[in-house]
Amino acid sequence: MKKLLIATTALVATAGMAAADVTVTGHAAAGFHSGLVNKSTEAAAVAKEGIYSNAGVDFTMSGATDNGISFSASVNVDAGNEIDAGDFEYDGTDGGTAGLGAVSMTGAFGTLTFDNNGIDNLYSDATNHDVSYSTTVGAVGLTIAYDATAGASKATSASATYTASGMAFTLNASEAPGGTSTDLAVSYALNDTVTITADTDSAAGGASVQTIGASTTLNGVSVTVSSANNSTWDVDLGYTAGGFALTYGVDETDAWTATATAALGGGATFSAGVNSSDATYAGVSFAF
């Protein structure tokens, strides 16, 4: 009887599961860095210059039930020290321990995601949420994210998107102890190469900022410009050809960045960058 009960319990636990899959991928990177901003302190990096090297393994698990609900989860193990090439930041050392990523469920109801302090605030990624829900109502995409853990910085954020006839609208909002923040962005594709953008950003406790911009891409060359009513502006240039890419950006403070990347084949990529603060990096990353 005891064996029969155990077998019956196992059958109930697995009933309704139609498919399951586990994918294992790896990554590594190594190179030189100098003068990068320390991500944890937003100050000059503790190691003014040196090398970075890291490696990691990612496990992605996914499956589906017979009634049409798909689910996924991920676990990663990383070791070494890392840099953030996009932001010219020194991320520091990974502990070499396993970390749990998001656990999500998707069905006709939408997508429900759980990730303790790992979901970006939809208005600003300066803060994180614990759980989010997204769905589509007609042509409108809706997402809401929430801090489930009690605390003084507890916040809720939401996002709505709509696209029609070459125009795209995005409204992001966040409600936190400091007040309500909103951002409304509109873009319009004039043709296959030129897009016009406009944005109004109202941060809690601050003045509203309006920004207009334009971008174009032709024969591998891209140009993006923007200007705001608070006397700020940005110009970004790019060039891509095959597996090679160059970027250059400058703003109203004359702060600039220049980067280069090149695909080496076999999952390897070379990247290098320099900015107006004399921060530099150069190295190779690998995908397995």
C-alpha cells in the first residue's frame, strides 16, 4: 500500500506536463581595463588599471503543460571579475556561487514573472521589483511590476505600449514613496531609414523635460541626434560592416565615448573602448 501511494503521488505531480528541456551554455571574457568607474561606489575604480577575466555557466530550464502553460527558470554560476563595456564601469568580483534567475509562467492569461529584487523598475532601472505581470489587450501591451518585500523604498511601476501606422507610443510610470514619475515617448517612422522621436519625462519632485530627436541609417552608417529643453543634447554615430562595428557619441558637456567591436568567429568577439575621462578597455569575449 505504501509503494502504491508513493507511485500515485508521483503520477499526480507530473500529470499535465507535456515537455521539458534543459539548456546549458557558457561564457568567458578577458582583457585589460584602466580608469573605469567603480559600479558599487560610482567613483574611480579601486584598481586604476589591470586585467579582467571571468567565466560562467548558465542553465536554462523550460517546459510546458498539457493545458498550454509554458514555464521557465534559470540558474547561473559566475566567477572572476567583470567590466561593463557599455557603461565604462568596473563591476568587480563574482563570488563563484550559483544565482537564481527569473521564474516565469506564460499562458493565455499573459506572463507572470518572479525574481526577487531582479526585475527593473519600468520607469527607471535605478530600483528593482520582485514580481511582474504582462499581457496584451487588443493592440495595447501592458506590464505592471511590484515590490512584494516590505521596505521604505517599496514601489510599483507600469508600462503601456501601442503601435499603429508607423507610430509607436510608450507610457511608463512609477509610484514610490517620493511621488509619481511618468515618461511618455512617441516615435514615427517617416520611411525605411528615418525615424522622428519625442519624449516628455516628469520625474517625481522635478521639472518636466521634453526631448525631440531623429535617427537615420543608410548603407551601414547610423546617425542619432536629440535635444531637450533643459539645454542637453546628444549626437551618436555608428558604422557597421560585416562583423565589424564602430560607435562614437558626444553630448553638451563635450563628454565622448568611442567603441569598436569585431566578430572573430567561433563565438569569439573582440571589443575595445575609450572615453573623454581617459577610461579604456580592450579584450575578447567567448560564447560556448
